[in-house]
Amino acid sequence: MLGLSGYEISLITSMGIAVIFALSLNLITGFCGQISLGHAAFYGIGAYSSAMLTKAGMPLGVGILGAVIFAGLVGLAVGFTSLRVRHDFLAITTMGVGFLFIGIMRQWDFVGGEMGVSGIPGSGLGKPGFMFLVLGFGVLTVLFSLHLKRSWMGYAFDAIADDEDTARVIGLDVSRYKLAAFAMGTALAGLAGALYAHNVRFIDPESFGFVESITVLAMVVIGGIGSVFGVIIAAALLSVLPLWIQFIDEYKLLLYGGLLFAMMRFSPGGLAGLAKQILPKKSSLKASGDTKA
């Protein structure tokens, strides 16, 4: 179908899921400035929720909806408990949530414990159909992110990210906006997790550990914190790079750490900031050439 091989369809599907996952963290960290080092926990909550619902006989749509709602509710609870902490303390708190999730999943026999969950039902759409489903959700996530960024809530998020104390002084209900960011971002992570579970059809606690949280954070930082299109590009590239070059998977953290260091040193704005630096130069050169002509 469409002239794509099964491998190419799998790559596109993986890229689509990674984009949704990265944009979910970008909403929390990029838009609202709330650092999260345990975001993979909500990815995992979505995966386990949809897996267990569909294994119990529920349709795929119910599984995905349940994953979104449950991950969002847990994110809301975590956001509520994190209202009094910020910056480094918030990062440590969210990292603790990630470790807590792994610990619970390992010990909870109902969800397979350390053995994980196997035999997760497929979508029933076939690989091409599931790819289009993922891409459809990806497009909706991108449109939602762009709309949110340009809305009044997006401007409020910007103010909180720039200076939380000043945002509170000018009358913004900072707590409400931070809770909204956590709820929406974790709900989207739940969506990505549900799609991941039905794509690979086997999940275990290690699939949603600290490494996964650092990987998605790298996608956001390398793409450009707060940039929608930059994060899309970074997520697509970093999700398939280990698949294209097999040996990279063993040194993934080393590679991502090096890329993060390089970006922070030479382009703190990530790929989006780099593009802004290059494009004006090209525009000015072109304008200069037109003037001389």
C-alpha cells in the first residue's frame, strides 16, 4: 500500500508516536516552564491502561480514551502535589514519580509485574491503517499545540515560564495554569503510551524508565524548548536514529548527552533557535543582493 514496505510503515508509526510524546512534554516544559524528569511514567500509565482495558474486551477507542483520561487525572494529582515546588525541586519530585511508577508496576501482579503485559490486542486496522491512525492523532496534537501556543492560555503559560512571581503579581492564577499544563501534557503522554502499547503489543516496566524520560527531554531541548516544529523534527530524528544505525542504541544516552551539551553550548534555542539564526542571515544577504542589483 502506498509503495511503502512494512519496515517503512513501522518507522513512520514510531516517529508519529514519538512526536506526540515529545509534544506532550513540550506543553509542560516548553510552554509553561515546568521541568519534568519523570514524564515516561505518564507514557507508561497510558500504555498499561489501554492494554488492560482492551485485554478485558473493551474496544480500541475505549482503551485509548481511558488511557488519556487516567494519565491526565494522575498528572493532575501530581501537578497538585507539586504546586509548592519549582525548578530543581520540581525536577526531583517528577523524577521520584517516575521511579515510583516503575516500583509499583514491578510489584503489581495484576499488570504482570516484572514480566510485563503480553498479547495486547492490535488495532484491527492492519499496519497501514494503524499508521494512519497514529498520523491522524499526530496531526491533531500538532494543531492543538499550535492553537494553545497562540491562545490566551498560551500567553499565560509564557508569562509563568518567564517569571512565575511576576505572573502572580499581574493577576494570573498561576496554580490553575500549572495544573492545566500538567493535566493536558500528561493526557497527551497517555495517548502516546496507548498507541505505543498497541503498536508493539508487549510492554514491561523497563519500557518507561528514567532513560525514556531523558530521551523525550532530549527531543524537546534539541528541538527547541517551546517550539512546536523544532520538537517535531527532533522527535522524528531521534526516534529513528537508533533504528537506522543499530550500534547507536547501546550508546543512546551518551549520544543524547553529547547533543544536549552541544545545543546548550552553541544553540541554546535548539534546532528552532539555530534556524532563526541562519534564516535572517540568508534573508539579509538576499536583500543586499537585490539592492546592489
